[in-house]
Amino acid sequence: MPIAASKRRNNDIYNAKCDRISARPLKPVGNAIRAAAQAAGQSVQAYVLQACEERMTREGRPLELDKPPDET
């Protein structure tokens, strides 16, 4: 079933707001991360982003989000 034009447009708008960061761990490391995320009840993305944010905070570089242009 094809995607409706409005759905496609909304997906494109959302995706334009997102950044893409890619990591390619060795399979055993990836499996360990997946298992840890599952044990925490999180998606891998949520688990990794939370880990990054916590480390940044520990290192004195807390995550500071820029406001999107439409919120200024």
C-alpha cells in the first residue's frame, strides 16, 4: 500500500529536523549494547543517547539543545 502524500510530507519534515550519527561496533559489542538496552527496557537508540548525555554531563559538557528556528 503506498504512503499518502501528507504522510510522506510529514515524514520528510520530521526527518529534516533529525541528525544521523552512525556507529559500527564489532558484533560482540553490538550484541552487548542491544542486551543492555533490552535489560533497561529501552531501544538501542534511547540507550545510547542516554549514555552519551550522561557522559557529557559527567565530563562537564552537558547537553545543550539549540532552539529550532521556528521557536525563537
